[in-house]
Amino acid sequence: MATFHEMTEVSGKEVIRCYIKGAADQLLTRAATLLGADAGQVPADETARERYQAENQRLGEQGLRVISTARKDLEPATFDPGADLLPLVTGLELLTMVGIVDPPRPTAKASIATADLHRRRPVGRGGRRDPQSSAAAGRCPSLTAARFPGADAPYFPG
């Protein structure tokens, strides 16, 4: 999700500031820089990307939903709010990454029972096999690799 705001920089320069929130791995693919804790803005080079991905993995393995935020400043003179804005959401500065507890939907229990009844293996959101889904499934006794033959790890429907 992205929002666009007319803002004035500390220097007095007018900008259209785009704020974005989304899956950490997806924002990383659109990033040019990261806001470092001590160094300020740093390039999203291979080393920075590897550290970012490792932290995303670490949080996901704890069963947390990982969300990141980013921003990008645009020139007001060339900004057209009626245009397709998705192409503008590149060259981002990554700001934050947080892991949040994302409880299962109220219908999850019934979905698990249905999958078990039909001997189907549930997977994560959108069919993904991500660390968050695997960690959540590990806390759900009805989802084990033994109950779903051929499964190399348990998964949880997102």
C-alpha cells in the first residue's frame, strides 16, 4: 500500500512524499537505500540486502508477520495523481521492519479441519511456504508432516 502526500522538506523544498508499507521481501526488491540505525541512509547493496533478508527470515521463523515501511520523494511538477502510480514506487528508501503477531482468522480452525478431512496439506498465504507459516503451523498440533504424507514441513493456512 502506498500513500502520497504534499510536504515541505526541512530545507523548504516542496515534495510529494510517497510512504509505502508491505511485505519486507517485496519492498526490498524496490529499494535503492536503507535507513541505517547509526549511519543514516546507506546503499541497498548486496551486504545490506543479505542482512535485511536474514532479519526478515529470523522474524518470520518466530511466526511473526513481517512488515516494512519505505518512502520516496517525488517532484511535484511532474507528479500526476491520476496516472498509474505503481511505476513510481521504485528506488525506495527502506525505513523500518517490524514483526507483528498476526492471529489466525476465526475461520482457520474450520479450514484446518477441512484440509485434514480431505488429506490436503495447508500452505501459507497465497500458497507460499514461508517461515511464518511454518512456525505458526508448528504451534498447531493438527498440522504435522506425519499427517500430510510427502510434506517436508508443516504449513498453516494464512
